[in-house]
Amino acid sequence: MEHFDRTALYDLALALLSQGGLEREKAELVAELLIRTDEIGVSTHGISMVSYYLPELANGNMSRAGTCEVVSDRGLVQVWDGNYLPGHWVMKQALESCMERAADAGLAAMAIRRSHHIGCLSTLTRIAALKGFVCYIATSDPSGKWVAPFGGVEPLLTPNPWAIGYPATDHPVLIDTCASITTVSKVREHINSGTHFEHPWMLDAEGRATTDPNVVNDVPMGSILPVGGMDHGHKGFAMGLMVEMLTQALSGHGRVEAPKRWGANVYLQVMDPAAFGGTDAFLAQVDHLNAACRASKPIPGHGPVRIPGDRAARSREETSSSGIVLPEEVLTRIRACAAEAHLPFPASLAGSAARKAQA
């Protein structure tokens, strides 16, 4: 894998999004959060997403300019319509609003309908956690059908990710998961690279578990298994129903309206530990449990127990010194985007160093 300078990748993402028609201020924020995502090691949701956003901008499915509509505001509870604006931008505005209200009242919640894709949830919850808040985010796409309900074979739900981030003394704890056993981005990654999953995480249209991601392209379409797989998939199915309730039923808009555009419905909740048992007591409890988990005797042959967020923190440290690592599958797509836009693709750090040495 090649390493790249953070600023160079940000500049490329900004140029591509701006050239694609996205309003400058929004392009800057989306590019920034995409690169932050690559910095924490989630390459499926970093600059990689530009190749999926550009066609959405071109066909008008992602709004290029405008603002969110406040559907209702009852102080600590709001409902917004995102008007299919870029999800990173929508979520930054939503986070700022909820953090301001939570700082005053202790907590605040919001349901958002009709945003576009909001990206990596850990990148978003980390914004609030670094400011001392507990932040919960759940999201679904009422236009998508990728996951069959447990016991069925017809895809109906989306992977329905949810995440919670909260402060600790060393770095935020970042729990980021979903109701399906893998994600649409991972399915695309395996299809694009021509590889199968290591485990049977997919379900074909006949109800057989398989490692082949290409079942989502079959007719009739296969699906992604819920968390728990063929054995305990009822747990992931229940989780998926919960996420769709929080994001669609609470926002008052979802599958009943049968939207056709790729989008995101969101539930966001921000809590201030100071309003509960107190910030110091909160950190003492979190730090104690984190330390106990890390000190737990590991399974023979495996590394030490990690807390969610440890890998992200380590990735940020590594990228700050050696650059951002991008897998070949991502590079192939983003290089193609740059070539189509007649933009130069940044040289890898190794390539730049070699040229300097030769000079």
C-alpha cells in the first residue's frame, strides 16, 4: 500500500468535489471529514467515497447548494429535512446545534430525514467526544434494500449502522458498528477487487449462506446477513428494526414514502456527562473499565485486548508521521476520477522522496 500526504489528498478531494459542482464551503467540509476518516484507518469511507459522490452530484441526487429545513423545534428535540445535501455537512450543522443545547440542558436529540450519505460515524461522534460529550448516531437509507429480515431471503433493510463516541482520558472511545454482519462499502470493495469474504456473510436468493459478494448483483438479488449470521441473526435483525424506528419513524419520513434517491435518515443524540454524575466521575468510571479490559489476559496467540478507538488513535499517530495509507482498490477509483477531471494525482510519499534523492 502507498502512503500519501494528508494535504495533497485533501486538496484533491476538494478539487474533485468543487469541480463536480458542490458549493465551496460544503466541499471544504466534506473533503476535510473524508480525510479525517482516512486518518483513522477507515479507507472504505474516506476519499474513496468521492468516486461515489461525483455521479450523485452530476445527476442531481446530491444537492450542490442550499441549507437544511427545520421541520420542528421543541427545544431539546428537533426534526430536520436535509434536502439531500451532503451528509457530512448536514451532520456538522446538526452536531453543532445539539452540542450547544446539550451544554445548556444536559442532552439534546434530533431526527433528520432526507440527508445524503453521512460517511463514517466514528469521524462524527469523535467531534463531539473530543469536546467532552457522549454522542450517539444511528442511520438508515429508506431507499435501500440490502439485508433480508432474519428467516427471509428478500433484501429489505439497509445495514443500519450506529455508533457511540465518548471521552476518556487518553482518547475517545469510538464504538462503530451496524446491524448487518458487513457493510455495503465492504461488499463493493470485495466486488471491485474480485475477492470473496473470509466467512459466509452473504445470503443468496435461495437462502444459502455464501462468501460471494456478487450475490447482490444476481437476479433475484441476494443479501447481506444480519449480525449473528445464520445462527443468531435474529439479534442483528432486531437491531436493524430499532435503527429504522429511530431514524425513520421518529423523523416521520421513510419507507412509507418509498424514496428512490440514495440518502440517509439519522437519529442523533448528544449528552453532557457534567449534567449526569459529573465529568470527573464519568472519566473515572470509563478509564477504570478501559484499563481493566486492556489488562485482561488475551487469548493465546492473539494480541492484547483493545478498546474501540485504540486502533483509530494509533492510525492517527502513524499517519501524522508516515502519511495516509490507501489500498490499491481505492487508488484505482480515485486515480480514474482525477484523470477524468484532468487533475494531477499526488505522488506517494515514497515516490516524492525518491525523486528528491535523485535530484
